[in-house]
Amino acid sequence: MIQLASIFAKPLLGKLGVSDEARERFVALQKAVTGETGTAWIPLSRPSATLDFSTHRQMASDIHNTGEIGPEKEPVTWKEFVWTSDQTIKDCVLHKISWRFYENGLICLEVCGSKDAVGLDGSDLIGHRLELRDDTGFLIGIWAAAFLIVKDTERRSFQTSTEDDHKLLKLHFGKLAEQQTGIAFRI
């Protein structure tokens, strides 16, 4: 499994004034998601345990895109699910969330978020959890990722990707529902 594509994760934790309590939350989250406690602490993955977040908003996606990319002889089909409505969770706002699934197993996530300057917390983890279903409602899999956001951050985009050889996704790729349910969360 490819870890979170954040070269800056380790240096940023030390330089952003992240409290010991926050560091413990990051380690606990990583352990829940991957079973490991390395430095890339929030990977995009299918969680191996239920994430413990009490502040969240569940919404259906409002845009569905599909297309092809790559050489004309062997293009790769992709399907994208987008949430464009602001999702406010305490002092954090997720402005846009976009999940893109490629037929070859590549999965990409973009989250655009902000955190106001008034809250007491110096930083939070913001993230998104997707319950991917086919057009019959069958649950294919659940993916999640989270990103560190610091106090007084205006709109900032975060991105990660992974490759997942999930057999159910391969079997049901052509029949993914056009609307998906996602949970924006703050830890």
C-alpha cells in the first residue's frame, strides 16, 4: 500500500507547533487506518478499522464525471465523484472534495479546506471517507484519508493518491452509481 504522498509530513509536525496530544491523535489514526505507526501518518487507503471521529457531515456527491486518459490504443477509463457544497465542521470548512477512480486501480483524492483563526485548536486533521457503491447499492469498499490543517488557513488544496488492487472495484467498475455518499470529518 502506498503511503500518503506528503514529503512534508515529518518536518511539518515539528515546525507547526503541533501539541503532544495532537501527535498522539495522528499516531492513533494511522494505527487505526493501516496498523502501522510510521511518519506518513494519514494514507489514502481502505481503513482496517472504523475511524474514530465525532465531528462530521455526511452528504451525497453532487457531480459525476467520467472520461478516458492515455494512449488511443489503450485508454484508461476514470470516474469522478465531487462534492461542491461547503461542509462546515466546527472551525474547519471543506469547500470541495473530489474522488477519482481509474479502471487500472489508481485512486486520487483532492480536498480543498480552510480553518479559521478564532478556534482554540492550533491544528486539526480534516479528511473524507467515501462509501463506494454500485448502481444496485452494493457496497464495494470504503476509502478514507485525512490531512493536517493549521489555524488561520484560507482555502488550501490537499491531494493524495494510491493504487489499490481491490477485486470488487475491478468487477463493479463499469456499474458504479453516479451518486456516492461521503463523510467529511475533523479529528
